Amino acid sequence: MEEHPEIWKDGEQWFEKLDLWVTAHAIPEHATAASCLGGWQRAPETEFDLHSPAYQDMVFFHPFVRRAFFDTGYVSRDHDALVHRYVIRPEAGGRLWYEAEDLSGANASVEITDLILLLFANGVGILTLGVEARNISYSHALWINEMMRKIYPSSDRQIEVARIPSRLALVHELDGRRETFAEETWKDSRIVGICPRLSSVLLSLLHFANYSREEFEPVLDERMIVNSFVSLDRTQLPAGYETAEEYDVAFSRFLYVDRDGGGFRYEPHFIRERMKKQVYRRWQHEGTLYGATGYSNVTSVLASPEMPEGDTPVYRMFKTKNYLIAVIALFYRSSLLDFAKESALVSRQLFPVFLGQVVRHRHIQFATRLMADFHYFNNYWFFDELTTKDEEMEHFQLFCDAYRIGPMKENIEDQIDKLAGYIDRLYTLRNSDAVNRLALIDVILGIGALVTGYYGMNIPLLGDVLKSDTLSLTSLVVTSLMTIASVAFIVYIVAFNWVDYRASILPHRYRKSLGSNSLRQPGGTESEREKQLGA
């Protein structure tokens, strides 16, 4: 918002002007591909009749899920959805291709069928690059599944040994002519800030944000999460293949994103135990398997070549409700990773406070804002149950287990609660200091009032009292003894509890802190730490 005042003005919510930023704004070095492809266009759901895709998708989910995760756009009066959906559609008659090749000579060209961008109100975005290839070999499909998901190399050796494509390209075809819009050869890969430089293909699609200025950052690693649909030709397979171990081997190669080879890629007993948790086998007797890991989701079917693939129920579910379930699970994972980052940054900002410096109101705001954001996410976005249907819930649980969403959420919630509790304790200590100061001032003023009142009232009459009767003299003596005893008692309390009052009397800049050798940081001997704790 600060970098783009031409779009966002003071006082405006960033989500209100999101369409203008995504559809009208372009970074000059990435504007070519955007202009050739037509740019991102807002694509909310506008038709909800029985035959519409939106109706068929939304009916699978609870109403509160529909409200949060469907972009119903401008047609719903009760529109609370905090997600915007954008698409890129090539001009009529045009086709998009995603190409890759490596140094060993292997290559592939797959047609891009979907370019979808989902932007959520908490700052999480999910880019979907949908590709399709038909009538290809099993080993070639595995190569596509592994190689074309790379978004940056983790080392130069990966390119040399053909573990990552040496070239990726986005190609547009119209009337028999092919034009390359974006190409990546990894010649100048480097770290940008603290993030690696992404593939030019992706940067050309995210043309509205400047990656070099850290206007967005990749959440995961150097690989896209692969959501794969695999249809194997049943006529080329032996009878009983759907329940044979060979099918498990073939499926495991897709599930764990490996190349073709004989047997399991890893130790067989290890893989079998992992697949017990990561593979859904309700429909295995018909040749359908589902699987999910932290970096891949796979649907595999056995079908005949003459069967129209788009008409099969499994394929329709793969592209609709199963895709949406995968998106929601990935959104949860990305949001929780973002909360982990925010918790770390807040802790870093509060670290001087932890070392003994004064707690100010803005420090409390750091923790309470983080708590409020997590509370809102936990209550508005996060749902344990997306639908009442058992199979869909079992698919969702498969994704949640693969992404470790439950343990991550519990861990971050515990961290945020502890952070907030610690800040509350520090703030309580600050208030205690204020109360101690007030009490000490009251003591001092009380002593002054007692002494001045006593002498101011009695010294002028002292001579007359000494000449009076014994009772008056006795009262004067008793009052004097009580005054002396009160002053002595106050001096005794302050002297023997000086540590409690010293922090209240001394200004904050003169207070002794733990210094660099604190218990949080390495260094310092045991005796030094004991002295620091004593101080």
C-alpha cells in the first residue's frame, strides 16, 4: 500500500482496491507476457443455477465454508467472502504451452488449460498452473510430474545432473504461429533479499507485484505442490492389476514425485508403512487410488482409451471439489506458516523487553494484534469439518495429515498464548512498579505529615504542658514514643526490602539489565549468570 499510492489512498482497506492492483498494474520488466495474454481478470461466481459449475461445487460444502472460500463477487447481498478469484484466458483460438528440457536431452511440452489466482484477505495467494498431456508413456508422465514443477534450482549441480530443467518456457500458439512469452534458463540465479530468484515464467504471471522489492514471497520450497490426475490404460495391464503390488509401486512413483524405475524408489517396508497413512483406498477395487504428501496430491485411475476422460466422475471430482479441498488445506498450511513468521518477528521486536527494558503500550499491541489475527483466522477461516459427506471429509483429513495442519496449529497457538502471557506478566510488573512508587510516596508524605503535625500542634504548648498535671505529660510522652516507633518501623521496612523499592526509585535508564550474556544468549559463566539473576 505504501509503495503504490496511485492505487491505495489513506484510509482505504487494501482488499477493496485489490482488483485494480492485480488487473491494471504491471511491473515494466514483466509487462510483456501480461499484455500478450490479456492480463488477470476478476472471475467471481455469477451463475448459481442447477447446471452451473458454481452450484455443483458449493453444494458439497457447509454454508460457512461457502461464505469464506467462494468468490461470489457482486451478486450476493450477504457477501462475506474474503477471497478474490482471477483468471487469464488467451484470446479466442489461442493455446498456451508450458515447455521444459534438461541437459540430458529430455523434454516435454504440455498444454496449459487453467491459469487461476486466488488472493485471500490475510495476504495469502495461491497460483494454479493447470496443464494436460494425453497419450504419453508412463515414464514420460513421471518426468513431467517431477521436472516441470521446479521454480528455482537449489544448486548449480542440479542443472548439471539434469535434476531440474535447463530451460522452462511459456509459449503462445495462434494460427500455427508460436511465440515465447517468458523463458527461464537459470543463468543469473541469485538470492533476492532473503529469497531465491523465481522462474521468469512465474514472475511473468505475477506481473502486478515486484518480487525484487519483496512485495511477495514464496511460502514453500523450490517445488510447486503437484496435484496430479493419472489415467492408466487398463487394456495394457494384466488382470487384477488394481490390487497387485505393481500398482502400488507405480502409484508410489507419482505420489513421491520420482522417476521411473524398477520396484519402490525407497526401502520397501518404509514405503509400505508410509502408504498406509498417505493413500486412500476406498475405491481401489475399481482401480482408483488417492494419495497426499506434503508436496504432492495424486488421483490415479484405470480406464480404457476409448472412454471420454472428461465424462468420468473421478475426473470431474478431481477438477472441482477435490481441487477445492486441496486449495483450502494448502491455504491453511500457508496461513499457519505465515503466523509462525509473524510470531518470530514479534518476538524479535520484543526481545529488548525480555532483556529487562521497560514495557510500553506498543509492546502490548504487538502481542494483542497477533492474538487478534490468529483468533480471527481460527474462528472465521479454520474449520475442522468442510462437509457432511464422509468421503470428502476423509480426503480433507488426508491433506491435513500430510500438511501437519493440526500439530502446526496447536504449536503456533501455544506460542502465541505464551508470548501474550509473558507480555501480560511484564506489564503487570510495570504496574507493580507504579504501585510501589505510589506506596513509597505515601510513606514519605505520611512521615512528613506525622512529624510536622505532631510538632506543629504541640511545640507551642510544650511549656504549658510541662507545667500541667501528670496526665497531660504522660500523653505527650506516649505520643512521642508512638511517633518514634512509627518512623523506626518505616525505616526498617524500607531498609530490609530495599531491592523491591530500588527498581521503583531509580529511573529506567539506570536500571541494570542482563546485558549480552543473558540466559537467552550463549556466553557467560555460571557465577556470572547467578549474579545477573541476583541483580
